[in-house]
Amino acid sequence: MTDVESPVVFALMKLHAELGGKIKDNQREAAKLRADMKHVEAVLQLVKPGFNAARIAPRRRYNPNPLFKRGHTFRAAIEVLKASPEPMTVDQIMAALFRSKGVTEPTRDQQRHLYGAVNKSLTNNEGKSVLSDAGRPRKWSLLGS
């Protein structure tokens, strides 16, 4: 059996070809989106001559969390901190939030998204309603507790 006939090599070649196809599709989509943006910029120039489209910042799409509605993550984290007798890390808060939603084994994506949401919401409210220590990892507690 030669290397080319090996099932592992064949599977890897097939995967490589699929990934290459996805890259080509994404490049075509990116080119189409760039052309669409140029058309929008041209219409803006017609409607408002001298308009600087470079001032328009690209906007990220909101990627909804299926476990928590928008704005509920911080409230849920506050409830976890209220129930805790001692400061907690974001990982501990995140584990408690997953337990509260009945998720026993969260996927890596769920962990990443919830970690980012909890960490960002706590950081945004630091000094207002929550405090953190200077240690690593940071431990969070309620202001005044």
C-alpha cells in the first residue's frame, strides 16, 4: 500500500480540499460584500456629496446567547455573587450560571461565550456594583459586602 492509498492520507487530502473550497467561497463572498459597500458609498456620495464613508465604523453582529437574554447575564452573575459568602472568580461564577440553567457539560463555545459575557459585564460595572481584587485570577464581590 503506498502513502497515497492510505485511508488517513486520503481523508486528510479530502479535508484539505474541503477547507480550500470554503476559503474560495469566503473570498468570493468577501469580494461581493466589498462591491456592495462600494455601491452604498457611491449612493451616499450622490445623496450627500463629500460624505466621508471612512468615518463609519464596521459594526459587529450581535451573537445571541441561547441561555441568557441580552442584559440578563450581569443580573444572573449578581445573583450568584449575592448567594456566595466569599468572592468568586469568573470561572466559578460561570460554573454556577451553567448549573442554574441545567447545563451539566457545556461545550467549548458555550464556555467561551459565557466567560466573555460575564467577564465583560463585571469589568464594565467594576466600582459601580461589583469590586475585584488585584490577584490573578481576579475575584469578584458585590460592592459593600
